[in-house]
Amino acid sequence: MATVGVKSAIMGILGDDKQLIKDEKTGLSETGIFEVNLATSKGVTTANITGLAATITKIYGSNAVADSSVGIPAPQVALSANDMPHEIVDKVTGMTVNEDGSSTSYTKILPSVPLIVETSAVKDGKSIYFAFYDTTVVRGDANLQTNDASEQRVVDSLTFSANAGENGENFKIFYADAEGFDKEKMLAEMFPGYAAAAGESDPKA
């Protein structure tokens, strides 16, 4: 499963009922999801996914390896994009977006944010999706520096820490070239309550 590049990232916010919030003011959009891509955010630059495998601890006895203890995977995604809308960054990191043009630092439990990261298979260019049922998101630091002969840009940086979904699992991998794959069904599974806007259905991608 060799991959090449990173295409996009899709995220949403779940309410207390674990359903997708489909509202532009309290959620990320009318459909509930926001896709980080070239059009919306000048593109994803990195999506460093770690912790997909559980930690294995050797258990010794009688001067030999008697058993192995297998932990629970604890995935994290370090996602960067060139220019995400500030409202999206603020909402997924739990900040309150105010009507005076400000956002207040979070003072409550951080929101539940499902995440899907899309890459491509080397062999045929078909999409591969790393999907996380529920994550907690923190924003990166802002290391601001003076411009010199070159612009000194600070891109958007978010870290998503995966939590278990309602089914007890914390991630899933979808393959667009696999028989039975349907993108809309994937979105409905990862974002409970999701429904495609009219004209947006794309079963294979």
C-alpha cells in the first residue's frame, strides 16, 4: 500500500448527541463538514499520521519471552495547511467565535471532531482514506518572524488525537479501488447524520 502525496482532509464537529452539527454558525458548514483542499485552504501541506500500531510489550519468564502484551493504538495526525479559514481552526479547537470579530480561548470540554485524510495509491492513483471516528484537536504555536529577503509565513498547524468512536474503534482505512467502496457511505459512517448536498454524490473517488 505505497502512497504518494496528500490530497485533502475532511472534518466536522459532533454535538452532545454524537451527531454531526449541520449549521454554519455552530458547525463547520450547512452540510456539517469542511474539506481542507486547494480551493478552501490553498492545500494541505502535511498530514503526519502516527500511532496506528499498538505498542507491544514483551513479558519474560524462565529466561525467555513468555508472552506479549498488546496495547491499544493511539493515533495522532499532525495536519498542516497553507491557509485555512480562521473560523474553522477556531471552532475545531474549541474556541468561541464571537460577533465582534474575535474568538475566545476555550474554557470547556473540547469538541469531538471526526477526521478523514485522503492520499493516493502509487499503483493506480486511486484514493486511500485514513479515517478517525473522533478526535480532540489542538492548534500549533505561532512562531512569528520578520520578513527579510523572503516572506516568513506561518502555516496553519493542527494536531488531532484520536479517541474511540461509539463502536470502540478509533480509526479505519478505506480504499477507493476496493469492491463495495462508496464515498458517501464512508462519510455517513464517519460523520453520523451526514447527508450529501444536492448534486454532490460521488460514490467512487
